[in-house]
Amino acid sequence: MRTRLAFALAGAGLLAGSLTAGAQATTRAPAPAPGPVTEGSVKEGSVTAAQLLAKVKSCSQISSGKYRTDDETSATVPVCGANGAVFWKADMDIDCDGQVTSKCNEDTDPWFQDDTAFHQSNGKPLIADKLPYVVVPSKSSTWDYSTSGIKGGGVVAIVYNNKVEYAVVGDTGPTKIIGEASYAAADALGIDPDPETGGAESGVTYILFKNSSVSPIENHDKAVSVGDGLAKQFVQNN
């Protein structure tokens, strides 16, 4: 997992934030689409992991360069473009920053910061162990997320181990590193959410839907409903 030294060096401009989603994403998901539900098809909404992954097999690179997944790795991850979305395939490091909770604080996370780039509707930072969200790289010459129609509160489909979790863009991170999501996002996907020792080394796909938004940003149920609709469009249009 990342040493997260980059966060300490980046300063206040590289902030981070997060809903404990529960043991399985289906505990809060709407009823699945008609048809058999087999082991490995756990998801939120009605679009399967296989349907989404089938549309991101090839990459049309839109970033001017590639990103590292950790401080010590080489740059191998491009940001890819598609109809209605951008995506990348990377690892998952755990973001536990934002409001102090029993799971996310200076004792549980050696690199803890008490703010996130994007805030709740009441002006407070996000809650990392409550809200599933994704961290995007801060704007740089490699890629400026805003030019791709990506913004705070935008909807993201995270795919891992045959599961789909809908999240929002909740924070910005280092300019050279990609692949990070909140404690709650990891927990919902069955990934160890410990900010120091958890995460996934690889196999995580992040699909960010262009010009989308959830308001208020902390409304996860809305992220699921909006995300499911956007995922259906993505599958149809790619």
C-alpha cells in the first residue's frame, strides 16, 4: 500500500475525505433486475460488473502522460476516454481524511487530515467511513479532470471482484498518483478499509461519468439511483 508520503509533502491543497456501506453492497441496493442472481454478481443497481468491464477493455488515452499507483511504482496508468465517461484501472489506497470519527482519526491514520477538497451541503468536510467516494488526481499538465467534465459530486462506478459500487468524486490527491477511494467505498467492495494497512493492490476499475453530479454530495442513495441510470447509458453507448 502507498506510504502516502506524497500527501504529507503536498500540503493542504491535497485533501481527502467518506459511509460505511455495510458488509455487502446489496444490503442497501434496490431489487436486482429479473434473472438469476449468482455468486459474484453482488452489485448496487441493475448493471453488472461484467457489463461495465466489457466496455472498458481498451483505452483511448486522454491524459498527456501516465500515473503511478504508489510513490515507489513507475507511471503505468493512463486516464482513458469513452462516450460519456472517463476511466482508469489501478489499485485502491484508502482515504480516511475529513471529519473525525472513531474509524478515521489521527490514531487510526498516521497521515490523517481533517478536511476534504469537496464538502457536504452544510459546509463540513466529508465523512470517510460513511460516504463512498473517489479521489481524483489534482489538476496538472498530465490531466485536468475539470476539462473532462469531472467535478466534485460527480458520479463514479467502482468495479472490483465482480462487484459494482456507486460513489461520488469527493477529494483530490497528488498530481502524479492515481487509485484511491474512501474507507466506506473500500468497505462496501469487500476491500480492507484500514487506512494504514488496507486497500487493494490491483484490479480496481474507476468509471467517472462526465457532467454528472449528486446534490447533496452526501446523499449516497441518490448516487446509486443516478449512477445506475448513467451506467445503463454507458453500456448502451459504448
